[in-house]
Amino acid sequence: MKIAVIGGSGVYTPNLIKEIIRYNLPVDEVILNGRTKEKLELVAEYCRELVKDSAVKIQVSTNTDRIESIKNADFIISQIRTGGMKARAFDESFPRELGLIGDETYGVGGFSDAVRTLPIAVEISREIAEYAPDAYLIDLTNPAGMVMRASRDAAKIKMVAVCDMPVVTMRKIAGVMGCSTEDMFVSYYGLNHLGFFDRIIINGADMTSEVLKNVEELELGINPDFIRSLGVIPLPTLRLYYHPHEVLKGQAGKPRGAELAGVEEEIITCLKKKDYIGIEEYYRRRATPWYEVMVGLMAALKGIKPGYFFLNVVNDGLLDFLPDEAVVEAYCHVDKNGVHPIHMGNVSDEVSPLISLINEYEERAQKAIISKDTYGMIKALMIHPEIRDYELARVVVEKVIAAN
């Protein structure tokens, strides 16, 4: 099995290798692709050390040529961050100057990220269609929903996008209920970073009402009585929609991207010194559960261990109030025959209007970005509940285009 990692010079990539080793996934080669040869080699060197100290035999190679990297790959992981952590820091800081929330995936911060990222995502999907048509693209690149929409429109490829947030939330629910996630089956629906659990089944019994009764213990950052009034359990990112003023008040400090940029520099320094003990200290401070999800997903698709995963997929009738071509986040069964989203039936009318609104925003925004339609971008932003104002949307678009 060959895995190509686009954005392979990311300093947390060694954690992918650790998960492959832990899972004992039968991988022959992991090829790390990126633009900077020196950084690629630094990351690859630590990956090779991890392999050397394990019982597995994996060739870890590097290549700055993306097309050569993806040829003959079984899986292609895209974890690009165009502009690096400094660009993320911009996405999180400039909105605050306008009195808006600074976040890398929500609102105008997510829009700025999309302006940088979508053109590259389109290039990648077209290259995969031509040079690796049998490969599965597993996307970890934000903003995941818009990245997948743009990729879907650009080329016909096998693709899913992964997000760890529903997994982390499900683990929180399991902790509160005193069970394992292995004992749970859920009904889940929505968009990336805008998802809801509407049924929690534990050992065959519907425990949704019990979870709602104890929802304070989940510490989602959303008013618990309000959650109970919804009748569904939202992801913690819904706080951005339900408590925007509180979120904004809490954003007085240094942007997260700026903090992570500093950590990244420290990790690179450790890589150069071969201080792998020091690197692990930094890794302990920031968990990377998405790699665990990815490795399990690859094992399921290869038929090694089928399982359930939260994935971004093409709607195709899952949510009947959205177009079939929309990209939604769903609970899916995955096996050697592919990805099988679980039909969730009726969606609560308490949350479907918000899902519809953000779906419309994402669809219009990604199309305007790809076509470089300035007024299309402005009109898309005016749909978003954070904006709804022409002058504000115009200023955002001007700032984002100038910076990116």
C-alpha cells in the first residue's frame, strides 16, 4: 500500500506514522510531498526514526513534485495549509478589526482561508483524476466543506473529508454516560463544524434524553437549557452561531495561529537538532486525533477492519431539504466496498434553517472564489449570519484579496 501525503512537511506528520505503526496497517511506502525540500527531509528523518524503532517496514520518502508523488498511490492525504500558520493568524486577527469573530473556518476567517486554498485544492483534484484515478483522496484541509465542494466540481475522484470534532464530541458523550464509543450508535447530520447528534443509542437503548438531561457535563460552551430546547446535541463549534458576542469578547488575546506558528518554529528547531524527546513534549500539548481517524478509515476501505466514521460526503438525498450535490457531514459505515452514509430520516426543524443557510453561503462562496467573481463573493458573504451588510462584505473581500 502506498500513501502520498500532500503537505507532508507539516510538523505533526510523524504522528501519522505513529498511528500507522500502532494500527499495524500494511503500508509499503509513505511519500511526503511539499514545496520545501529541507523541511520535508527534516520531517521525514524523524518519521524514519519512528519506523526504525518499530516492528514494521515502511519506506518513508520525499518528493517536491506533486504529480510524481501521487502516482500509483492507494490513498492521498491532503493536509495543505496555504500560507502556513502565519496565514491562519491573519484569518483569526483581521476579522477582529472589523468587530467580527476571528476563526480559521467560521465566517470571514474561513472565507479568507478558502480564497487561498480552493484554487490549490482544485489543482490537486484534477491531478488525481489524471495521474491517480484509482486513489482515494482523504482531505484534512480547511475549510473542509468548501474544499470538497470545489474539488467535486473540478474533477470526478473518490474523495471524503475528515474532521475529528464529531469524534471528540462522541467521546465526551461516552465519558458522561460511562460507556465506550464501541457501545454507541448515533444519528448525526449537518455540515462540517455545524453538526448535530439527534439520537444516542447505547447498547441498543435510546439514551438521547438522558444525554440532554446531563448536557452541562459535556462542556460545549453553549447554554444547556437552549440545547435542551433544540432537542439535539450540537458540536461545540455551534457556539460561534449561538453565542457570537461571548465568543468575540473572549478573543482579546493572541490568535491561535500565531501561537501555533511559534510552536512550529520550536518543533523545527528540535528536528534540526534531532531532539526527538523535545518534539514529543510539544506533541503532548496538541493532540492530533485526526490521524487516528484517517488510519482507521484507510483500514476500513481496504477491508481490514470495517467501521463507522464521521465524514464529509456528497449529500445525494441524505438531507432532503438540501440539493443532492451539497456536501454534508454524516455518520458512515465504511468497508472494502466504499463509504455508505447512514440515512438520518427527518431532521429537526429547530436546526434545518441554519444548515440550509450555511450550505447556501458555502456553495455560493466557493463558486465565486473559483471564478474570481468579486461581487459573487460579496453576495455570498451577505448570506452569512455574521455579515448581512453590503459595505462590511465589500471591505472583507477587499482585505482578503489584498492579503492573499
